[in-house]
Amino acid sequence: MKKAVCKSYFLAPFLLWNLFLSPLPHAHAQQPVVVLDPGHGGIDGGTSAGPILEKEIVLSVANRIEKQLKRDHIQVAMTRRSDTDASSLYPSDTPSRHRRDLMNRVRYFHEQQPNFVVSIHVNHSGSATATGGHVFYQHSHPFGVLFAPILQQCLDAQYHTRRNPLTGPYYILRAAKVPVFLLEIGYLSNTSDRNRLIDPKWQEQFAKSLAKTIELGLALQA
Ligand SMILES: [Zn+2]
């Protein structure tokens, strides 16, 4: 844990220099592109606490991140901007809606050819004391290994935690051939986390912080 934090501190001056003193970074010949993937939608509410639904929180946060990134002239693609899942995004014979939803999200990632994808989710635990954020990444991607601890720090700053990013058995991490980071941005099952997650002021400041971290990620790829 300590090692990851130190590594990021070491990188910080380099990243800031790149971000503020250089032209916008280019991982590809074109303008950088970030895909934001608010989880769930439509019939799939995600996790819930009473009337509070994951799908609504993650869409609100993603919309705010998009606004911030666009303000900074970053090109953003989103798997959804309204209350719908991705199961009908492309025609498919796959009978399972859930499976179609995930497969279509990955297909969308590939079509956009992004620098990376940030998928946003909210967590739930049987333990009411479970709190804070987690970053899941693909250990097979060198950029994943490099950037995941920096994204984790962004979440840790919100919750005063110090965690290492994790690898996890998520379909979109396994299937995608572009770097994907899946963020669980807090626990709906925890009262304190839940009060933050539904607070528009918290969402706004968190979105700004995450947008700046995403811009650091783009600088890192330059
Ligand atoms: Zn989710």
C-alpha cells in the first residue's frame, strides 16, 4: 500500500508538468478520447438502498465528469446519457439481457478507440461498516498498473482511506482490449457513504476531482 502511494507522489510533479505546461497529450494521432461508462440503467437499477438506485447516482456523477472534461476540451464518449441500459445498443441474438448489456458496452469501448475507459459503479455490502472506494483494473495492461493507484488515491482522498487498487472478475475488464478502470465510488449500504453519494454537492466536487485525475492519466500516456 505504502509503495503505491510513494510511487504516485514521485510521479506527481512529472504529471503536473505534462498537464499544465504541455499541449494536450496524444496517445493516438487524434485528439484523446475518454469513455465514461455509468453502470446499469433502464430495467437494471444496480444496487439499491430503499428508493435510492445505483443507476441514478452513477449517471449523475458521470454526467458531471463529462461536463468538466468537455470544459477542459477533452473528447468524451458515454455508454449512456439517460436511464437506459446498453442491451439494445447494437442488434444481438444473445438471449440474456444482462449478457447483451455487458457485451455491447465492450463493443462500444472498442468502437470509440479511447485512451481508456472509466466505468462507474456504487457498491453494497452485507456489513454496514464497509466504506470507501475501490478501483479495479486489468493487470495485463501496463497502463492499468500505472494509473490504477492514482485513481485509487482520488477515491482515498474522499474517504480518508489508503488502499491498493484491485483486480476483479468483471466481464468488462476481461473482455475489453483497451484499458478499463472500474470504480466503485462508495457503499450504498453504509449510512455515511450513502449520504455523500446522494448529495449533489459531493457529486460535483468528486466529479471535478475525478476529471482532473483522468486528465493526469491522459498526460501520463502522452
Ligand atoms: Zn454496479
